[in-house]
Amino acid sequence: MSGLRAQGPYALVIPSVGRPSLDRLLETVAALDTDASHPGPVEIVVVDDRREPAETGTRLAPLMPTVDGEPVRVVRGYGRGPAAARNRGWRAVDDSVEWIAFLDDDVELPTTWARDLATDLAACPPEVAASQGRITVPLPTDRAPTDWARNTASLQEADWATADMAYRRRVLEEVGGLDERFPRAYREDADLALRVRLAGYRLVRGHRNILHPVRPADDWVSQRVQAGNADNALMRRLHGPHWREQAQAPAGAFGWHVATTTAAALAAIGTVGWMAGSRGAGRIAGAGIVAWSALYGRFLGRRLAPGPRPGDPEFPAELRRMALTSATIPPSAVRHRVRGWMQHRSTGPWPVRPRAVLFDRDGTLVHDVPYNGDPDQVDPVDGARGLLKRVRAAGLGTAVVTNQSGVARGLVSRDQVDAVNERIDRLLGPFDSWQVCPHGPAENCPCRKPRPGMVLAAAKALGVRPEECVLIGDIGADIEAAQSAGARSVLVPTHVTRPEEVSDAPVTAPDLATAVELVLDWSSGRQQAPAATLTSTLTSTQDGEQSTT
């Protein structure tokens, strides 16, 4: 394959957290055997889903992947998990591309993959929304695989795993893409497949194949994956008690984990009572210990039985891992399931309709006067008052989220900032919440955009979830703050907006009126999923200033 010059009906979207396996995957992409009849991708989009370190406030070095020495396009994913990252990726692809082929960043492609994919897609009639690749997990041939290796190998039988899944773009748009409330690589692909099937489409298995090596893992990986129990609670909330049958998901062992955790709780409570002098409590403690021991032994035995066997070099380490985690997995699973039930008890269908609009102040609601401390210089943008009336009439909450580093720089006082805000509130308000960050860039505060603090605080003040908010702003920091918090965003570029901020924004609009109209469409359900870009690009004028066209 000659870099990215080959043209085909599909684009590759690869979410990544910067693992070395990404380079290996792209090496196999470069080695694909393509020709005019079996072309390579139109574009490759890598979604950088690493989360910025909150403690230091430092920026991560950018990912710079290449294929055949040519740079691959990278877009920010904001560290919110593979569902949000995949949405970020497919919406960044030109809307003329028919198919979006999702790959995980830890898979490898055989040289025939592009040819096989082209054959698979060509065989899909219009009612087929997606084609799944076949996954091969290489396991050791000289001994039995470990528990973690068997866990990875279960992908070979998984239905609709996005490790290699190609979807029609129009279908993704129709159903609103992946549900971004799934924060990890678990159940988000099953939920998407279920919603697509409920929309009347079919999904099929293709004949192409990928290799999915077993990733290195520490002793506690099997306990950490129990966090997926919260996602099981979300699936039940969204699709009802029979979601497993509908999504073709095998039954788990949660009932056994509840029994084991209950036995442990009885043993603990009985022991405390016995130590306090209660005779009956001693019998409860004894019964709990016996029951827990039996259930723990059953679980440990079932996990050890497939191997490795005593005498295998891997057996002592595997025995240690299984002995420890077989005791901690049941309460961890129960805790995460309860957390999921509580978190999602009022969750509705995806995509979420907005319930609040957050506005940047300077350059969005009012014309930008740098470090303005004079209320008389407040000048709302054209039509702002009428637009805000429409937002409030639609029942949406309103808030302002604004960086005011002039306070930290000593250029304006907090009282002056408050006076300007009061003037804006009289002209355009009342706003339901004002969120102001008076800190400078070097202070590493959690509220200053592009950090998500003010967005999260505004959502809390308005009594809504972050995903029920849309932030309208004029620079990349506004968009990044919204995306990091899990909110939607619309960029309305001005002369200060950099071209790379425009190209990186999930959604742009030429003016505030268009942005508000879009949010009202989302809130009413007239437009379920955001378009990649409404309209708006930045071009350079002859004197070097940037203008909106």
C-alpha cells in the first residue's frame, strides 16, 4: 500500500491511548496489498484519547503516527473512552465516505485485509449496516493459556466487537453513533449493534481476519475489568431485563458474586457481634465463613482448572493471581453494579437531548474587549438577546463559563469583572448560573478552560448531567473544556480563532444564530446527531488577519 494515496469507499478510525501497539498496527496497514479493485482507505484517523494529567496541568506530547513515512491525521479524543473517541473519529471523516472501518490500536492486519474488506463491503446490500471482521487471538502452543489470555481469546466469539467493525456512515448518523455514556471498552459496541438492529438493519460477519495479540497485564487486571458491571447496569436500564438475549451477550456470573459477597458480609457482621458478646452472632459468623469458603473455593477452582498446570513455569504466578483476585472480584463486581444502578437510574435513550446551553462570554455573547473592566463597553453580538429568549422559551437552562485571567494578571479587579457580568446579565439574562475563573494559565487550576471544571460546575448548578449540556464558544479552549467534561460543543469562529481549532472542532457554525438553531434542533429531536461541520472555515486575508467566511 502506497501510504495514504490509495482511495477506497472507507476510512479507518483508530482510537488510541498511545500504546506502542499503534505503531505495529500502522506498520501492518502500510504493508496491505491493494490495487484499483481492492483499494486502501480514503483516510486514516487516529483519535488521541489520552487524558491530560490533571495533577501537573502539563500537555502531553502529540502523537505523530505515520504510514509509509506519511503523517496520519490525529484528532483529540479528550480521554473519555473508546465510544466517545470513535464518535470523534468518524465525525472527523468527510461525509462523502460511505463506510467507517473501526480498528482497535492493539490489533494487527494480514496483508490481505484490505482486499478482504473490499470484498466484504461489496457483498453488503443496503439493508446491511455493518460488517464484522473475524478475530484470531494467538495462544501459547506449549502450555495452557492464563486466565487473562482466555479472557482476551473470548473476543474470537464476540458479536459485533469494534476491534474490527465497519459501519455505514449514514447509519451511524441515523442512530447518533456510539453511546458515550459507556466509558470503557465494554458493552459500547453491543449497545450500538442492538440500536442499529432495532432501527431495522442487519449486521453480518465478513470473511476478513485480524490478529489480536494478548496484551501484557499485571496481577490485578481481572479485578479492574469488573468495572464493566456498571455498564451492564446501563445496558439493563436502556434495553430492559432481557438485554443479553437481544444483544447476543452470554450470561455472566453476577449471581454467584452476589452470593459470595453476601456470605462474606454475614461472616463479618457475625464476627463483630460475637466479639461484642452475642452468642447467636457466632453461629451467623460460622455459617457465613463456611458459605464464603465454599463459594470462594468453587470460583478459584473454576478459574484454575483450564490451566496452566502444576509444573508449568507460569503456574506459581497464575496461582497467586487467581488466589488473590478470586477473593476480591465478587465484592468488586457487586460494588460496580450497585454504582451503575445508582448512576443510571434515570438515564434515557441515546443520543441525549440537551437541557442546558453554556455560553462563553467574550467573543461569543459580547464583542471581545480584552480584559474589560468597564460595564459601559459591553456590546452584545447581533441578535444575542432574541436568541437567548428562544433558548429559554424552549425550556433550556443557561449559564456563562468564562476565563478572566486579567484578575490574576492584575489588569482588572474581580469587582470590575463582576460589574461587567452584571451588565451582561441585565442585557441578555438572567442567566441561571455564572462560572468565572479568575486564575492565570500558570496556576494549574481545575476550572480554567480548557480544563472541564467550569463546565462540570455549571451542569451541577443547573441540575443536569454534563452530557445534557452544549457549550457554545469561539476558541479551541471552549471546545476542549466541553469535550473533556462530556458535553457537546459548537465552535463559532471569530478573527481570533486559529485554523487548527476550526479543523479540530467536532461541530462549527458561522454565527451565534446558527449555533443556537442547531442546539434547538438537538433539544427537540429534529436533528439527533451533530454533523461534522455545519459551515465555516477560516482563511487568511491579505494583511495577515484571519476572517470568517
